[in-house]
Amino acid sequence: MAFVFFNPNPNGRFVGDCTIRAICKLTNQDWDTVYTGTAFEGFLRKDMPSGNATWGAYLVRKGFVRRFIPDSKLGFYTVKDFCIDHPSGTFLLALDQHVVTVVDGNYYDTWDSGNEMPIYYWMKGD
């Protein structure tokens, strides 16, 4: 389990596009494709691409399902803990004000968000 620097933003920006970056890693798509797809979803919903309902709908269209962190773990459970509990697979974790992707127990981000607490996560559906 480790932090892995990941920034697919074509201009190398670090602020305001964590959702796009995380979805890039989750879906193995480039930044432009994800941004355009979530922007179109936002257009359909009359909401911003970074709105939880907007990018959530985008993931549903891609075959992902949302799962919640059990209440018993809220407030005590970190991204690092999630990685330990999920040593294989690909997940997108929604934090309070951030989004990060976990692949095979490693978390991919532009900063070390390992001590942040996830609220829910997305994974490929059955």
C-alpha cells in the first residue's frame, strides 16, 4: 500500500480537477475524454461536471456502482485503511472535499491523501 503520484492533466494543473483525474485512473481514459464526458453529463443535468450527482451519473453509465463505508468505520477509517482492506481491484473513493483512486492497494493522487477519510466508493458493477 503506497501513495503514487498521478496527474493526467495535460497542463499539469493540480487544483479543481481531482474528480477528472481520479476518473481517468479509474476508467483508464485520458483527461480530455473524461472532462468532455462529465461536462456533457453536466449539460444534460444542468449541473457542473464536478457535482457529485453529475460525475456519479457518468460512472453509472460506465457500469460502476456506489458502495458506502460502514457507519462503524466512519471517522476512524482512512484511505490507507481502505487500501489495506482492498489489496486488489480498482476503486474511486469520495472524501469530504476530494476524490482519489485506489488500484491494487495503492492510491493515486497529486498529493498524499492517505490520512483522509472516505465516505463512499465506486467500483465496477457485476
